[in-house]
Amino acid sequence: MSEYDLEGTLTLFYYNDLERAFNFYNNIVGFEFVADFGYVKIFKVIEGALLGLVDGQLGSHRTSPSKPVRLVVMVKDIDAWFSRIKAGGVETLEDEPFIGKKMRLKGFTFDDPEGYTVEMCQYLTPYGL
């Protein structure tokens, strides 16, 4: 091991309505809730990959109407995830999972309560190559 070994990532999204975002990722998407700092709520997406939801009035950044960020989550069973998200009443951007044109993957996208895009995808070959 070296001092340059990586342990994981934490992506932060900033919200006007933190509780609404929390309920979305906790109750509909179903990520594992792991820490509550009041103005930041942390979910484990997968081991070593965390998503932090931040109160846009208290965090180091402010919210913005433009959301030029996309959270992409690689899953093993895209159809099961599609059913879960639709059952939660979420409007997906596709009527059914799409097949990638440039990458060998199957996926779908949806927007969270404040407009961040989440893409769920299943690689059909290693890394979609």
C-alpha cells in the first residue's frame, strides 16, 4: 500500500429543499443512508462511492437552476431498477430502458426533485466496450 491509495469518492448535490431530496433518495431510490450532519445527509451508493445531499443555504456552494452534473450508477439488473423507480412514481426520461448506441449498455434516466439527472445503466460488456 502507498500513501496514494484511494478509499472512495463523495459527490455533493446542493438543494433548496433538502428534506424532499432526502426522502427521494431514501424512500424511492433506496440508497443506504449512512450519516446525518443536519445540513448534509450522506448516502452510500456502493462501497467507496457516497452521495451527499447538502442544504444549498448552508453548504460551501449555493443551488443553481443549471444542473450540469449527472450521477451515473452502474447496476447489475437494469430492469429491476427501472421497475423500482417507476413504482416510486418517478417519471423517467424514457418509456423503457434504452440500448446504448456508442457503448454496449442498457439504461434509463430520470431527474431528481431539483433537476439533477440520474442515469442507471447496466454494462452489457465490460465497461461497455
